[in-house]
Amino acid sequence: MSARARAAATLATHLSQAIGTPVVICWDNPTRRPAGGHWRVEWTDGPITATMRGIAAAHARWVTPLEVTKLRWARQYSPTAWAVALLAHAGQATLPDTAGEAVALVEYDLPELDATRWDPATHRAAADLASRHHGDLHQMATAIIAASVTKPGNETPPAARTSTRHCSHCQHPMPTPAATGRPARWCSPACRQAAHRQRGTVTKPRNETPCPACGQPIPTTATGRPARWCSPACRTRAWRTRPRSP
């Protein structure tokens, strides 16, 4: 074992004792080049990366020749940590409506989530949530969203339900409205039929556009395009008297 490897093992032991969470320091060289590797510090949950850097820097003199300033830090997150972050957003009513958006939002909060400051009750609730859903992030988010969504209450003031309403036809007071459904406009089927017949007797305004040929009003039609002349004779007269191109 090299001197740096022994120093890395010593630092890992010191960090594990300091934070109460297992810490592993390993050599990582994915390119397999002589100068392409680095020492990587791995731990799950626990304090944030800035806290770990401070603890390692304070112990740097005891782990030479390992250079603490060149260590790479790789913090991992357990399902319980994800559940804690989801519950925090649910408590603040800032959780999105879909599980995918909730997981994406929580992912940005995890680097600043210090596990050493978790409330014991919140930790137990998060651990139970992660256990019930087998650590599946989307299932946990869906469960929390479903539990936090409540049906809107009826914001209609009581006076509005008991106010006196009148029939749109006979103006008599309406009976007490039903608890559900659209409020009635008429007090009886007879008034509804009478109002319908009254609407049917209203005639549409006549078309007062004068005929270009004789000046008489043009009669209206129920369907089709509006007429331009009042009669076939006026249409023929207009056609005969129209200006001819030279």
C-alpha cells in the first residue's frame, strides 16, 4: 500500500467518526492514464459537501502526502433523503402537481440538505414513506401529492343560498333552491313554457336597406344571402342601366 493510500484510509476513518456516517475514499482513474486519476470521497446523506471540506482541511496535516485540496467529493442520497425533501416542499405548499416535476425540483435541493439537522419526526416519516414505496421516487412523490391535495370548500356565503329569488316570468318568490345544481330561473313548468312562447313572438327587425333601383325597402328572408334588389324587375333594370366599359 502506498503512502497516499494509507493517508486516504486514515482520512476516511477520521471523517466517518466525525460525521457518524461511513465514508469511503478511493482512487478513481477512468482514463487509466498515469496522471488522469484522482481521489474521490464518497458518503451517503450526512452533512453537506462544504462541511466535509472543512473537516478534511482541519485534518490535512495528519494525512500527508495526500493533498486534501485536490480531493473529489461525491455525496450520495438515500431514498429517505429524497422523502425528507419532498415532505419539506409539501409542508411549504410548494410541491408541483406532477411527480416528475416534484422529483426534478427536489433534486436541486438535495446538495443543501444537511442530514445532521433533520427533525426526528420528519426523519421517521420520511423513512416510513421510503419503505412503503420501496424507495421509488415517483411513487413517493405521487403519494405525497395525493395526500396534500384537498377538495376546495364551498366559499359561497350562507346568505347567498337563503336570499329571496324571483321567477323570471311572473316575478313570484322562488322556492328554496336545491343544495346542488344550477339555480332555477322559473317557479314552475308553466312559467318556463310561457317565457319560451314570449321569446318566440319577438320579431327580428326589418331590413331597411333601400333597393338601389327603386328605393323601396328590401324584404327580409329567413335563409340565404340578403337580396340586393326588391324584385326581379329592379334587378333587370339595374343590369340594363349598369355602366358599360368602353
